[in-house]
Amino acid sequence: MQPELIADGKFDTAENPLWHPIQRRLYWTDIPNGRLFRLDPATGAWEECYRGEPVGGFTLQADGALLLFMARGAIARWQDGRLEYLRRETDGEQDGRFNDVIADPRGRVFCGTMQTPAHKGRLYRLDTDGTLVPILEGVSTPNGMGFTPDRAHMYFTDSHIRRITLFDYDEPTGALSRQRLWLETPPDQGSPDGLTVDAQGFVWSARWNGSALYRFAPDAAEADRIGFPARKVSSISFGGGDYEDLYVTTALAGGTRSAEGAGAGALFRLRPGVRGVPEFVSRVGF
């Protein structure tokens, strides 16, 4: 499995790759530069499609729009170049921004905010009626999330403390409970970042400052490790018609390629021989 360079944009922090099955395009964000991009795999062409406030993460709405989670705790619907705000800010988050997000099977969205000098981050649940519910306090750097195939559990990454935890998840209510440690990475192997779960229930975890992408069995045993020409491997997502393509983003994070690696700040593709599953879509009303 050799990573294939797909989009060499020298992005500062490429993140949140997400396959759009209606358009058959892959979207991703460059967080600090406030830009969104999309790739047409059929032609290899990619383009900027949004420039504005920083977008920490986004989901795909059921109607094909993107739901953007932004600076100051803002949340907006974006489609065909038009931006419609659900909320322009969130109380207590005006000095920060959202980071990674994921839609759940019922169309809610779990969304984390970054810690700031003034306060720790939080994990929220955005319900389909637009209500934003605090779920977890004391978060440092909220990152990759994913659901087990039986939808009974949810993985949650906090990069700063190098941990992936596991929650019990109740699909009818969206409640999370019984958080416990699932994986802690060694200090000299970087921090876990973006995450996705494949069709076999194995967890793929990007490794920031670890120059690698890892695959773990449900019991957290390492099943595979793929090296990348970039120190900061930031996020991953399956895509393509059969979800056999694995897209991987990397970051420069204000650095240079001489320090961060020749593939820092780019989008890569792998064909790992296992399939992913479609991400759930959000169904948040406006």
C-alpha cells in the first residue's frame, strides 16, 4: 500500500476528507486558511469551492448540502456557494472554533470545540431541531470519531492527551455513557488524529507527528501501519463508488517541507484492499 499523491496544494492543515456520494466528489478543508476544496476522482481535477471563516469540520446533509462547523462556534449550511447560518456563534466558544465532527445514524452531529487559553474544549451533540447539547467537558483537542458496526459504541479521540476512548452509544436518544480508555499512543509515536471505521469494524487512525496511518482491530491490537512522507498525518475517509479508496490528508501546520516531509500539506489516496462504509448524513433542520 503506497500512498498516491492526489492533490499537492501545500495546505496548512488539510483535514476532514469526506466523500459526497451524490456528486461523486471528495471534499476537504484547510482549516486556518478558511478554505474548502473538492476533487473529481474521475478526472483528477480539484478546486477551491469555498473561502471564508475557518471550517474545523463538516458533515453532509441529507439533501446534499454541507453543514459547516466554524470559528466562534458558528454552524452554517453551505450549498452552491450560498451560506445560511444556523447559529453565528455559541456561548462560551467565541474565542475558539469547532474541530472534528461526525453525523450519527439519526442525523444528529457530535461536534467538538478546541481548548483555548481561557478554557478547555467541549464535546457537543447538535440535535436535528438545532439544539446544541453539551456532552463532555474538559476536552483538549477533540478529533476523530466513529461508530462500531453494531451502532452500540462510539470512538472519540482527544489528540492532546494521545487517547482514543470508547463510549456506549444509545441510538434512539443520542446519549453517550461509560467513557473508557480504548487506546493510548506512546509519547514518541505522535498523537492520534482523524479516525474512520471500515466495513470489518477495524479502526483507522491518522497519526499527527507520527508519519503514519494505523489500522487497529476492535480490541485495539495493531493490524497495520502505513508510513507517509509527512510528519503530520491528519485525517482519513473512505470514498469512491464501492468505498474501496481511502483518502488521507496531511498538514504543514506553519512549517516547511524540509522539516515536515515532502508530502506535508497534501491529499493522498490508498487502496487498502478493504472497504469502508458511507458516513452517516446529518439531518439538521433550518
